[in-house]
Amino acid sequence: MNGDVLLNLIVNVRGREEYVQSRIKGAINIPLFDLKYHLGLLKGKKVLLYCNMGHRSKMAAEYLRGRGIDADVISPSIS
């Protein structure tokens, strides 16, 4: 390891209204289409993504990986 600390960040990529209704404790809300505005926050971290059915989190993971961010979907759904 090169001395860098890799932090896990749990990101709920659902809309704000969905996030308010239910969320994983400690997760932050960045809706899918707002990810581009938060790349600086996500760089250098292991980003764990989730949504209701898994579709948005999969799209988010692909988008972030394409920008060099270590991202994975933590569950196919949170319904």
C-alpha cells in the first residue's frame, strides 16, 4: 500500500424525496444525475452505491468507474 487511506463512502443515488423516506445509516444522498457535480468529493474513496432496484446504482457505478473512481453497487435493491 502506498500510504493513501481508502475510505468507504456509501452513496444513495435516489432522488431526495426517496432518500428522506428511507436510507442506510451513514449514507449520503447524491442523486444519479448530480454525480458529475461531486466528483471531487468521491475521488480517492471507495464509493458504495445503492438505490431502490439497482438500475440507477449500476449506471452510477459505470459512470464513476469511467472517471477513475473506485465504485461498486452494494445491493441490487433497498426496497
